Amino acid sequence: MGRDLASARLGTTDRGGPASPESTRAATSDGSLSICVELVTGRGRDWWPRPGRVFAAHRRHTFAQLAEAIDVAFGRWDLAHLRMFVLPDGIDVSWSAWRDGPAFPGTRDGRSSRLDALTVGTAFAYVFDLGEDWTHLCTVRRPDPRAVVPQPSQPPRPDRGWGDLPDQYGRHRADDRICAAAPRGSSTLLSDLPPILPSWGAQVGGSPPRAAGVAGGAAARRW
């Protein structure tokens, strides 16, 4: 039963096909979604104030489409990295299946998992590059009635944003060398976040929040 519930929430069946309309909840009658994405960490540092972008999306968009839109909006140019979404209730949506290989064991395929699993108020995480740990807080908001809703055949798009966007390798000039990211330590700048990733949220008794699923092994547990 639990597996069926997770499939329904992600808009897929256990065989990877679309779930019936009765098993999902639309955000609005026209299918519009508004998703605020804020950059939290990356390359060993916590970004504050957090740069952000607000995306207009359709509930029939997939998580793969949302990930690609986020990467474009945040100025990433080297896209040959693993990515994943971490949703509430232990549901993970992995990146590897959006390219050539199978999804990580125990995760959902981002190419078939749709955004109609999301409802207003839902908070989840997006992680780009499991080595550099670019983590993002994603929050579903009430759609702006003035926003133009992209159709499923069009990618999600940002309609508002703020903040300075860092280069994904920390370079400031074209001839700068790529240097290794500094290791991260604990930070009070993450205490306001929901405990979706192990480093997020208030640490009680020295114990981190739940691990981000099984995907990525040791790399996933670094968050």
C-alpha cells in the first residue's frame, strides 16, 4: 500500500506509466504551479543571502524538466553531473535515469515522475552535482494569476529572481583554474530549513535529520 501511495503522489505507476487523474491532486484548475527555488549550499559554503528564482510550471511537467530549467536559470554550463530531488516522506527522484542509465535503486525516474505530486506549501530539495553539493530549497507557492503558464511541451521558466549567482567551479575570470571545493562544516545558517537533507534544520542532540535516501551512497550522506 505504501508503495502504491508513493507512486500516486509522483504521478507514476510502479511500471513507470502515468497514474490515473484520480490518483493525483492538481494544483489549480489550469494546471499551473509556482515553485520558488533558493540556492542553499555549494562548493563548501553556505550562500547567504540565498539567491533565488521563482518558476512557472505546469503540473504535467516532469522533475527532469524542472531540473533542467533550474540548471539553466542558475547559470550552470557543465551539466555532466549526477542530480536528484529529495521529497518529503522519503521519496527520492534520481537524475541518472534522465540520461542513459537506470535510476538509482530505491528512487523514482525523473523522466516519468510528474510535478502533480506537489501541492501548495510542499518543500523539497534539489541537489546538483553530488560532489560539489549544490543544494536548493524548493517551495511550492500559490500561482501568480498574472503569470503565463508554460504548457507541458514547453520547459518550466523563471518569471522572477534575485541575488548573485556563483560560478559552479568558483571561477571569476576565464583563465582561472578550477580548484577543489572546501570541506563543509556545521552551520547555523541552515537551522531555518526543513530537515529534508542531513545538514538542514536544527540539530537535536548532535543527530542529523534523516539521510537523503540510498542514492549516491557516501556522496549523498555528505549533505
